[in-house]
Amino acid sequence: MATAAPPDSAPVNPAPPDADRGVFAAPLAWLRKKPALLAQLRGFARVAVICTIISMTIFTALRPTMGTQWANTISLVLCSVLNTDLNRRMSFGLRTRHLWWRDQRRGLGVMFLALVMTAGSLWVLHRVSPGASIAVELAVIVLGNVASAVTRFVLLRYWVFRRVRHGAGAKNAGAQTPAGAAATSDGAPVLP
């Protein structure tokens, strides 16, 4: 007696129906091939949320007594130190104090980009709408920070923490590497 051939079985891991469609399909596919960069971007996004909340809180507290521009400047400078330190740890896997002061000086340089964008945005806002509410000012500051975020990430990755990319963290033996990153024999993360 002849047996019937089994029907063709479905693929084990079928692709999601929208896998090949959409504006973000190609960039997301490329990003999935770069786990270290993806880990850095995730850490950067977490730090951005934390620092934005803290910066807006400081701004809101200082604005009534110091004015808009001074409150913005002070909140950005204070949060810059926190931002650089958190990005060292959460985005780039640097856990020791080696080169901390240099990183902070460079981080302040990167902060000036956000300061110029937010101060300029506030200046334009007050020329267009002199009686703008604090909610509108906060929205303008957040939008200015978002606009500078891409440049900030690039500067952090390729200037402030470039030693991570080149494996030059010899004094960083206690560092934990971000997910997907390789490590040198001394434990320093090497990222693509």
C-alpha cells in the first residue's frame, strides 16, 4: 500500500508580514547587525529621558527667580555632568574613573551645542511670543535638545568616548561591556 507524501511543512521561523516594508525596514535591519551600536543607542535614549526630566525640573524651579535664559543655562550645565557620567556607564560601558575628568571636559563641550540650540530657540520664542507660558518654553527646550541629540550622540561616540571604539581602555579593566560588544584581554570594551 502506498503512502501519501507528507504535505510541505511551513517554514520554522516565518518572517513577519511587514518585515520587508516600511520606511524603517532597511535601517532597522542594518542596526540589528550592529549589536554594540544598538546597545549604545538604547543606553543613550535612557540617559536622554533621565536627564531631560531632571533638567526640566531644575529649569522650572529656577525660572521664576533667575529668568528663562539663566535657568536654561544652569540646568544644562548641571545636567551635563550627570549626562556624561551616565553615558559613560550606560551607553559606552566605562565603569572606572580612568579619564573621567577629560570625558567631563569634553562632555561640557558637547553640552554647548544643546545650550546654543535651546538658548537660541528661547530667544526666537520670546521675539515671536513675548508672553509665552512656561509650558511653551519647556516644549521649545525639549525640541532644541531633541534637535541636538543626534549630533551629541555622534560626538560622544566618535570624540569623547572614541577609545572605546578602538579598544584603548587599558586602564579600564573593571569595565563591563555593553550587550553585544567584544572586550580586549584587559576587559575594555571594543565597539564597532
